[in-house]
Amino acid sequence: MKSARTSRALASISAGLAALTLAGCTIGPVTLPDVDLGFLGNFGIVTTSVADAEQAIKDQQASGVDSSELVEPGTLTVGLLSTNTAPLLVTRSDGSSAGVGVEFAYAVADHMGLSVKFVTVASATAQLGTDVDVVVGVSTADAASATGVTVLGDYAETAIGIFGRGSSASASDLSGKTVGVQPGSVSQRTLTDANLGCSEQGYASINEAMEALGAGSVDYVVCDAYSGSYLASDYDGVQLLGTLDAPVAVGVSVSTDKSTLVSSLATAVEAVQGNGQLDVIKSRWCNGISTLTSASMLQGLGSAPAAEADAAPAEAASTD
């Protein structure tokens, strides 16, 4: 019969191994419990420490990345674009960063067997390869003109969304309706250019516009698809009905001359996008928004231009 001490220790080991097994399905760094396993020598069981086992697994996972290609060996230094807004990037009251991009970076680094460190950057490329290894929240349009840079994955998209009640909408449904919008934004210009015959109602923020939609004061709201989805979860029945433009993919930028990093990163990004982790992240931050494509555009719009990511300040959803 096992002693109570032995049973408790073995239970702790089982819990630790379970945590390790599930590491690929968690967000953020995974740390096993600090358990004294010395007594297991009496049973002929190897007594490698938890810390040593953890490090051995990380070393094996990260063996595909040449440490000379990393800003800091053993660490994936991630750039966070200061222009990203909620829910892609959220700054908490204590100054720490959160959001879709942050959690996606944690999951990717965990898959690669690397620790993660965040640095705020103003550009998708300026500090790449010197201060940071990768930058998250980069649209394919942002990196299109950059030399020696590639964007991997599609964990989000830039698009102007239409929010309302119901399961779908077409361009003709907006005719004669009142649409909430933030004056001077890309969304307002896109809506105006679409010439849908609707009446625009201006609000100081998309938070206020979404409140009006929730209260029934407007029929629809036009705003950034991800920011709107982040706010829509607070209002019963309000959801993204489509987009007014062709979505542009948002992923992770990396220097193409970092060959082993590119290879390992590509594998990790593909895994996180395909194993359900990204779905969990999106469920937490943006009402489970699905991948947006050209098929997401409202029927009846015809051929709309791609999202104007840098034409005017994007609406920012308040996180207060």
C-alpha cells in the first residue's frame, strides 16, 4: 500500500505531467510545480528535477533555431506595434500588455520552446532583427514595400465591419437606415464612398456608437471589424454582419535572412492557428470572430477597395 506522502507526491507528478502535456493548448508560459522527487529513488524511478525536465524539453523544441539569430538566446523578443488597438493590443491599468496579438505571441513562443519578451515598436520593420525578433499585428499591406521582410500567418484581419442584429445583411438593407459611425474615421469615409443611401449618425467613439446600437437608437454601426466584435459581446443579438471592404491579413513579420527562425516560426504559427488555440484567443477577446475573407463583404457592394489601414486614424475601442 502506498503511503499518504507517496500518494500525494505521485498525484502532484501526474498533475505536473498533465500540465506539460497540455502546454500546447495553453496561453502564456507553463511552469510545472516544484516537487521534491528524491524519494522516488527508492522505487527505482529516475529523479530528474522538474526544472531540468522543463529545460530539456525547451532545448529540444528550440533546437531548430540558431541562437545567433535571436536578439536574446532562448527568448523570442516580440515587437508590439503602438498603432494596434483593442482587441489586438490592450494596455492594462498596471501598464502590462494583453490582447489577441500578445496571447498569440505567447502561444507561438511556447510552441517553439522559447521564453517571450515584449517591446513596443513604432514600425513593423525598423527595429526588426536588431531590437526585436518578430513584430505582431503587421498587415500584409504594411510589409508589402519592405525589403527582406515576410509576414507569416493570418491571426486577424483589417476590415471595416457592419454591426447589427440578425444573421446577415446586404447593401440594400442599409438604404434608409440610420448608421452609427465615428466622424473623420476610415470607416466613415468607406461608408460614405459606398453610397448606400443610409443616414449617418456621428458618435465621439465607437463605444458610444455601439451603446446606441444596443439601445436601438441606430440600426447599424460601421467600425473596425475587430474593435466592433470586441464591444459587441456586451449587447445581446449584436454581431458582425459583414464588411464594407476586402479584408487584409494581419500576421507576424520576420526578417527573411533569419532562416532557422523563419522556419521554426512558420511551423509554430501554423500550429497555433490550426490546433484550436487561436480560436480560444478569439473567443476570449473578440466574440469568436471567424477569419474574414473577400466572401465576408456585404452582398451588393460590387468590387470594393481593400482596407485603408493607414489612410486615417483607426477607431480605438476603449477598454475602461
